[in-house]
Amino acid sequence: MPFMKGASPIRRTLKYLNAGKIIFRDQVKILTVSYLTYGQPSDGARNFVFWHLSQLQYKNPDVQILTMKNLTPTPFIRAWLSSGEDCLLDIDSKSKDEIHDQVQNILGKTE
């Protein structure tokens, strides 16, 4: 299987993409993740992007998702809503699981 080559090929399987738990509320239109490609404060953000970004894109096809690397000294997530407001999440020095839970609690649909 040629698609099973490269770094963590499990991320490209349909089973892995379907396992994503975050489905955004209908108001979320754009999500940006800003982080550094080096340094300890962005470790969780880098891991979140590596492991969860493809799931977010798959589960939320109507949301535009962008990553911005090395633009600011601290990592953050900003979501723009359909009302024109934005929501800023501080993810500095948090683990990928803490970031996942924070995004789920603030931007995700309730079950």
C-alpha cells in the first residue's frame, strides 16, 4: 500500500479521520492555529496540529482551517464566527490533549 509511507501514515486512514471527536458549532466559519516550529511553549500546539488537524478538516468540511507558523512568540487559536466576532484561545505551554479539550469545550457542539 503506497499511502502507508511517511511520518505516521495512520493519520491518512479513513478509520483515523472518522475517529475525530470535535464537530464545530454552526457559527464557526474560520479557524486559525498560530504556533512556532521550535521551542517548548509550542510543543503542544505542534502535536495538536500533527495529530488532530486532519481530523478537524475531515469532520468540519465547511470550516476554513489555517495554520500560521513562526509569526508570533506565543501559540494561540483564533476562531471567527458567522456573526463577525472572533474567539481567541491561549494554548501556550499546553499539551495536545489539553488543547483538544479546550477546543471541544469552547467551539464544539454539545452532545
